[in-house]
Amino acid sequence: MQFPFRRAPASPAPMTMLSLPSKTPQGFAEDTSAAEGDGDLRELLHCRSRLVQTYSDKKGAAATRGDLLRAYVRELDAIAPRFDEAAGRHRLCFAWRDAGTIRRRTHTTLSAERAVALFALATEQARAAAEEDRREADGIRRACAALCDAAGLLRAASEGGDHAASCQLRHMSGACMAAFEALMLAQALECYFELVVAGGKPAALCCKMAQQVSLDYDRAHRSMTAHEQHQIDKSWPANAQAKAAYFRGEACLRSARLLRENGDGAGGGVGEAIARLRQGLASLEGAKGALGRAAAPVRDAVKRLRKEVEADLAAAEQDNCRIYYARVPTAAALAELPGLPQQLVRPTAVEKILERGALDKAPPAAAAEEKTS
């Protein structure tokens, strides 16, 4: 049965993805001429010098920066067993600059340097995901893979860093990196939602995916608004909150359409469908405060969805008043929409990322996508 409120086949452009605040490597804060002659440190210094030079080149490709950061972290791991002895002979003072600042921040420990380098590599992966064209399936898969990589790098940086030293840099506390990790995974699952919709997967699966994306964005929003998160830009939690409301509204809309389509033709499901549409509209209305600070594409997407929900609600209420006279349950009487039974996106193991070349992208989305069939 066809209903007048069925969504048109044309899909709007995907919402933008958030990247991560960048970190730029700087030259050593102390003279390293003597250390460059030390066989234990020579390759590490040269590797970092190439990295600094690449970042100073405004036209430097992101893929090149990613390759050099991988090589740099591998060199840090290789020198780790003998670093303390070598560093004891020469003073090494690593320096980085946070995005939007001119002040250099320094430290002298290898574990802190590895953590910051992993964070910088996560930034490059997140930026690559944000720049992907997600209007085609391959672009969506690449973006999903890069976001899973970014989440894995953030987790590794949080677990293995010297926080007393690395936390002098902005966004390097364990709580802050955990919040960013949650955001990266929520965005990766958003990519999966785009894949299942573009692939024409069953409507029930699309509904569950939308609900799960909403739950993941809720989790990211809570992490970013914790009382200790003072360094995260105010627009980031707003984007997460707006997207959580958007996907909750999307789940309610799809659930309502399923109820109408699976009805018995005598009004079965129309009452609950109306209640779901009202619930979805309330979710979108509740995000008005966050929309003022959210990115323009997110605001536009919420506006489009609100019009769609309103049109479906008006049509359903009209049908119910004229034909079915079904009872409409209250919002409190509705069961929570189900999410996914298993986690589809996970942080990529850092070992796999470090072994991979910049052009050797094997999306972790491939195996999980088949589970959605």
C-alpha cells in the first residue's frame, strides 16, 4: 500500500563530520647538534625533522603527513628500549603547538611524545574522513575506516601516554580523548547508517541503525559536556546533541512508516504511528538550543527532517480522524525503540594502523556491513 507521506527517493547531501583540533610539531626547544651524531638518536631526529618540515609546508598533502607520522611513531617504538640511556647523554626537549595558539609546549619523555604523535595522526585521519565525498558508497566506507582509525589512535594515546607531561598540551587528558573517541565512533556509525540507506536495506534495519546512531551521539554529548571538559569548543557538544535529536527523529519517522505499512488496512498501527511521529517532532524541537551553535549543514538537515515529520504527522492524523478513529497512546506508554544488538564500529588496533601505508586503506566497514544484510 502506498501512502502520501512516503519519502521521495532523492536524498540530501550528507551532514558534515567533525575533525579533531590539530597539533603541529615544532623544532626541538634545545640544540640537538650533538645528539645528531649519536647513533641511537640520529634516525629519530631526522624523522622528526622531516615531519616538522612537512607540516611547515602549507601545501603538504595530508597523506604525506600521515605516512611520516606513522614512520615517526614506529621509530619512537624502535628506540624505546635504549632511549633513556641515549637521552641521558643529550637533552631532548620535544615541542608541539596546539591549534589556534602561538605558544609552544614542550616535554622530555618518550611516552608523552608517542601519545602526542598518535593524537596528531588521529587528527589527520579525522580530517581525511571529514573531507571524503560521502555521496557514493566507496567514499562512505573510506570515511568510516578513517574514523575507526582515529578512534583507535586516540585510545592508544590515552592508554600509553605520560599524562603528567602530555596533558600540558590541550585536549590530551584521558577524559578529553575518551570524549573525542566516542565522537569518532558515533560519526563512523553515522556512515554505516548512510550505507544501509543507500544500499536499500530493510526499513526495520534502517530504523534500528538510526536509533543506535542517536544513542551513540547522546553518549558523545555527555562525554563532551562533563564538568572537567573545559577545553572542548562549545560547538562540538552542540553538534553531537543536534545529531542525536536528528537521528532519534529519523528513527521515529521510519518506525511510524513501518507501523502504517505493516498495519492490517483497518487502522492497525496508525495510533502508535501518530505517537511516534509526535515523539520524533518533540525530539527535534528539544534540540533548538543546540542548533544555534551547530554547523549549518546539521541545522539544514534538522529543518528538512522536521518538515518531513510534520507532513507525515498531518497526513496520519487526518487519516485517523476521517477513517480509523484509533486510540493514540501517550509518549510515556511507548516502548523505547530498539537499537542494534551488537557493536558495528570499533576502534582500529593501533598496530594495524602503523603497519598500513597511507594509500593502503582496508576499510574495517567491509565485514560489519555484511552483518547488516
